[in-house]
Amino acid sequence: MLKFFHLLRRAIWRGFEHDCFSIAKGAAYSSILTVFPLLLVVASVLAASHTTERFLGEISSAIGQLMPPGARAAAMQYFEGGHHRPSRLIYSASFITIMAASGVMISWMEGFRNAYRLPREWGVVKERGVALFLVLLSFAPMSAATLLVGFGNTIQTWLLQHSTREIGVAVLLMWQLGRWAISTLTSIAVISLIYHWGIPRTQPFYRVLPGATLATVAWFLATVGFGWYVTKYANYTAIYGSLGAAIALLVWTYITSIVVLIGAEFNALVYPRMVLSDASPVPQKNGDPVAVR
């Protein structure tokens, strides 16, 4: 534990040195451009399939767990009423979502290169292509986790109906634990994929798992802590008026980006020798890896 906290302290300090807090600002800006078009697309798909009202409670619960309190009401407006939107609007929102999400990836990739002290080897076109690839690669596991959230209560009800009273409590407990475990593993898997492909010189997956696990746990704690702070102390509406929900969401995405970038710094400290594509030792200065061209 002492070694872990020592590495964590160094990772945070290296984050300051590598300007990850400024990089996180750019990622947060792109995240804001991603979230609301994505909500519009999801709400439109549910409205077209006539399942919005059925899963409104599950959607509200999921948004409540993921987003800070100030942004929940703004997000739920997309789902309430079941409005049908023109196809052109859905296509435009989908395009904006993908391009803005790739902007988030590009900002993170800059932070990853700084963590390993690598030069910028990709051109603008290739970098954008890799970012789009990471967005699409993350789509499948995140969609699976979303479906699990959406149909979670339905599956839970079915399990309780087809189990005896004696084992009903055990089934309910196991299902709740299973949902949390699947959500956690999905987050770790997605972040690991981003860490693995997000730098020019890829690393084995087991060498990015420490940072991905740290980022997942830290993101959960930061989300809970920020939600408590917004609920108990902060009043963004009093300061920013109607923009209060967007500002709260912006701060939350900023914290999320910092967590992801600190996870990359943690990986670079735990496995500094994998900066190069081969397994040869990497020169170090003050215990940190130095990029070799």
C-alpha cells in the first residue's frame, strides 16, 4: 500500500509537470459537445421503438448514477415526452457525437504521449483516424453496459418471479453484485483499450490494467464526491443561471479527463520500460522514463 500511494503521488505530480490539467480542459470541452447530441440520438431511437416510457425509470436511474445532480434534469428532458425527431437531425447529431468524441480521444492521446515522453509520431490525419477507431472500439462494450442498465430491472423482476421465496433474496443480491461487477469490468476494459491503442507504441494489455483499474475506481469516487458537493454546497444555478447544469456537467467531464490522464501517468511509472516497441531498457532520469528517438 505504501508503494501504491507513493506511485500515485508521483503520478499526480507528473500530471502537473506534463500539463494534464490543461489538456483535460480541451477534453472536457469536447465532452460537452458529445454528451447532449448523444442523448438526443439515444432518445430518438427509444422514441422510434416506442420503449421510452417503458424504460424511463431505468434511464433516470442510470443518468442519476452517472451525471452530477445539476445535469440530470437537463438530460432527462431529451427522454420525457417521447418526441419524434427528423432523420436529418438524428444523422447530424450522430456525426457531431462521433467527431466530438474523437476530439476527446485526441486530447487524451496527447496526455498519454506526455506521460511516456514520446514524440508526436502521427500526423493529423492518422491521429484523427486512430481517435475515430477508439471511439468505435469503445462503442460495443459501452452499448452492452447500457443495455444491461436499461433491461436490468426487467431481468431482476423475471429472476424473482421464477425463483422460490427462500432463495429470492440471494438471487437479488447476486444480481445486484453482478450488475456492479459487469459495469466495473466494462469500464476497465474500455479504458484499457484506450490506453493500449492511444499511443504510437502500443503496450501489452496487462501493462495498462493498473492505470485502467485506478482510473475506474477514482472516477467512481470522484463522481460520488462531486455529486455530494453539488447537492450539499455548490449552487451553479445561482451563479450561472440557466447555464448552471451545463457548467456542472463541464466540471464533471473535466474531473473525468483528469482521472483518465492520471491513470496513464500511473501506468508510465509502473511499467516505464515499455516506452519503446521492443523490450530494451529505457534510459531514466530521476526515476522517470526518457523518450528515445
